[in-house]
Amino acid sequence: MKNLVFFAPNLQSLNLNDNCISNIFGKCTFEPDFFTLDFGLRELVGISSLTTISLSHNQIDSIEHPFIFSGLANIDLSNNSIASVPLQLGLITTITNLNLSGNLFRVPRRQTLEKGTAAVLQWLRDRIAD
């Protein structure tokens, strides 16, 4: 990824649509406490200006480490194979636009998704206390 930083140090949007990506982390493994609210994808690729990532139309089936999206404002995970949405995703306060449509999960319901990002994030946060 150092080459990406070298050629695009001010990159704000990363489009990885339609790439048959099945796992956001490839074959990497991470310790459960590796990701915190202060460390995310922006730091992983070394581009602090990154605010948008689009991973739609891939084969992603889970979001195992939701805090990887910390610091990002726009996240498109639509049209993948995500089976469940981690409640911790609702704790990421930088998210202003989250697209999860066209995935396999049934909860939250489509009606909640249609209400928009704020409603989805609130729904996720509300379930943490339950």
C-alpha cells in the first residue's frame, strides 16, 4: 500500500466495486482487540484523507471488524452477501452515509434501511443496550 500513498497522498474516495472481493481483510488474521476506535482503514492504508470507500457488488459475507471503518464518512457495502450487521457499526460516529442494501441479512429490516443512515445507526446503537 505504500505505493498507493506515494501516488495518491490526498486520496479521499476509494472505489473497489465489482472486484469479487470476499473478505475485506484478504487472508490476514487479526487479534480481537487489534482494532480500536482510533485505528481504521485510513490508517491501515496510510491515507488519512480517505473519507469514502465503496465495496459494492462484491462477495463480502461478513463485517468481522466493524471498527476498520472508523474515520470514514461514506461506506457502500451494497449488493454483497453480508449475513448480519454488527451492532458495533452503530458506534462509529464519523459515518454519514451507509449503504447496506441488497445483502442477505434480515435484521435490520428493509424498512429501517429505507429510513436512511441515521436511522440504521440509531437502530444498531439501541440494540447494544438490549
